[in-house]
Amino acid sequence: MPQTSHKSRYEIKELELNALLEVTQAINNNVPEDFLYKIYNFTLRSNLKIKKLALYVLDEVWNCKVNFGTEQAFQKVKLPDCFKEVRNICTLRDFEETPFSIFDIVVPVTHKDTTLALVFLGDHQHDGNYGDDSLKFIQALSNIIIVAIENKKLARKQLEQEAFRKELEIASDVQQFLFPEKLPNTDFLNVEASYLPHDVIGGDYYDYIPINKNQFLLCIADVSGKGIPAALMMSNFQASLRTLLRQTPNLRDIIEALNYQVLENAKGEKFITFFACIYDISLKTLVYINSGHNPPILCDRKNGIRLLEEGSTVLGVMHPLPFLNEGFITDLDQFRLFCYTDGLTETINEAGEEFGMDRLMKYFHQDTTRMKDMRTIHNDIIIELDTFKGDNGYHDDITMVSCRVG
């Protein structure tokens, strides 16, 4: 009888070693997770004669990955909170009555004080007496399987992060192509731009486009949302604008066409605020349309400071636009135009106050501001914003584009 017992134990050990070898080879061959769970299922049912089992694995939430021998399908049973902190082998008698009471014991699989999985076992062939050797094998097999799967998840996440990083780089490059490579800086015309992205990729856009020797377009836009979709949407928007501008200098026609294209492309899920103006040097006229954007500040010697608010609602919400007005300013030969996105005025300080329009207007009403060049004005505003926000971070992109004529 002892000889039979020794032989039986030897055979069990041989089966366990073969099972561990098979699992190790499968891991080295990088088999899918489902296949590893199948090996686990087969090994415990065949080699150890386990009658009931439920393997729960922590994968953001707890899910049952292997289940056999039970009338109830535990894949549909949520793991009670009382089991989530189990660190040692426990009998189910230690817990209140639950659907899990049909099992005898719960075996945790831990790594660095974190429980990665729980093995619920029931109806062992020896009246629930699993023995230390059996439990050690179950823990070893479970640990190998679970750690291998965790490593697969980590590798997959690293690949996803790398792919996302490359996508960010591509989208960031795309966005950089949106901005003009060179801006005019002469005694007669000076255009300056400052772009402070909140993230790697923002949703702001500005442009300076010469139309002919007498006319140029200046514009600024802000798309709802951020990241790659916003950058791609702005890229499409820029391409559409430049194509339309080659076909017609009529701002009303351009705005109507842009509104339709944004609505078609975004299906109403995103919108764009947009300001565009065309200045004619020989006629000394400024034509503009403000489509729901923050009103740019126009400063000229004859009329002082005013806000450019005429226009329409935001682009991409409805077609046709419910209203579309065109601003038209004549006899404009010496002026400064300052455009910006809402990231500037909506910067918040530590007391929860917004920088606001009043502070911006106060800066432009100062006598000393009239003597400054546009680059200095941009730098002054950035310094004032930094001082205002204190230890608070910026919560949105900040874009400024401005021009001086005459």
C-alpha cells in the first residue's frame, strides 16, 4: 500500500512537472492569452482532479477567466468586495454566504503585495483535502500563467503607447505645417504670432495669406476639443480655406463654404470659432467676419480702440448659418490689430478668477502700449498672464496673432 501511494505521488509530480514545462514552452512561444487559460483549465481538471473552479483575474476590473464544474456561470458573477483584499489561502467558511460558498477554499495569486488573481476551488477528490503539495502547485501554476499574461498586457500597453507617441508626433508635425513659415516684418507691415499649446497638440490655428500685391488675409481659429482629431480637423480647415481663397476673395462665400465643410466633416460633433479679415492696402479698407470667435482688438489713431464683433455664429453647427454679417471699415491706413483665442482671457488664477476681457482692454488703453511693437506687446501679455495665474497651470492653448500696418 505505501508503495502504491509513493507511485501515485510520483506520477502526480511527473504530471505537474510536465504541465509546468508545457506552460513554459507555450509562454516562450508567445501563444495567446486564451490558449494559456485553456492549458490552465485542462491541467487542473485532468492532473489534480479539481471538480469545481473559478479563476478571477484583475484586469482593470475583476473578471472570471476560467470556470468549470458549477451550475452557475461565474463569468457573469461579479466578485464581492470581501475577496478583493485576500492575501492568504482561506476557506470559504471564513466568509458570509455568497454564490462562492459552493467552493471550499480561495487561493490568492499575489505580486509585490498586490493580488492579481483569485482561484476558487471545490469538491477535491479527497473530500476537500488539497494538501500542501497540491496547493503549492496550484499557486505556482496560477502565478506563472497570471504573471505571463500581465507581461503580455504590459508589452501590449507599451506598444500602444509607442504607437500613440508616433501618432502624436505626426499630428504635431501636421499642426506645425498649419502655421505660416514666415511672417512679414517691414516698416509698413509687421505680423507677429505667439502659440502656447496646452498639450503636445492643440486645436488653435492662425494664418497670414497674401492674396495679391494689395490684399492679404489674416485669420485665427479655435476648434472644440484637443488632440489628434482637433489637429486633423484644423489641417482640413486650413486646406479648405486656402483653396477657397484662390477661387474667390469674397469673405461671405468663403465663410458659408467653410461652415458647410466643417459640418459635413465633423457631423455636428465639433465646431470651429473663426475670425478672418482682408485688408486692402490701396483702398485702405478692412473687411472682416467674426464667426463666434473672441472679438479682436483694433487700434487706430482716428477711432481709438474697438472690438470687431460683426459676423456669424460658430462654424459647423448648422447649415445654412442663421445670420451672416460682414464688417466693413474704410479709411484705415495706420492701425494695429490684435487677435487671440479664449485660452488667453479664460486663464484662471489661484482664486478661481479669469484673466478676462477687462484686463486685456486695460492693457491696450495704456498710453505706453501705443509706442510698443507687436512682439513686445505679445511678451508683455504673456508675462502678465504668468503673474496672474500664479501656481495655476494653463488649461487651454493660447494663441495670439497681430499685425501693424503703416
